[in-house]
Amino acid sequence: MVQTGLSPERLTLAGAELDDEAGFDQVTLSAPARRFHVKQAARMRT
């Protein structure tokens, strides 16, 4: 399900802002998710 207001462009800009603020090494998949208040998916147990 897509969050309302989230688009590839907004996520790209968020990643660029994180890079400017904290450096490229700090840009992870979870960092923009936190910025947009999106919960991480549960990990599946195998």
C-alpha cells in the first residue's frame, strides 16, 4: 500500500537532504522511513 503523499521524487529529495545533513554513509532505507513516519515491515522468520 502506498502512503498518501509519498512519491519517488519525495523519497529521492529526502535521501538527498539526509546526505546533506549527515553524510552519505548515514542514508539507509530506514532513515527516510523514519522521516515520513513509516513503520518498518516486520522481519519474517525462517
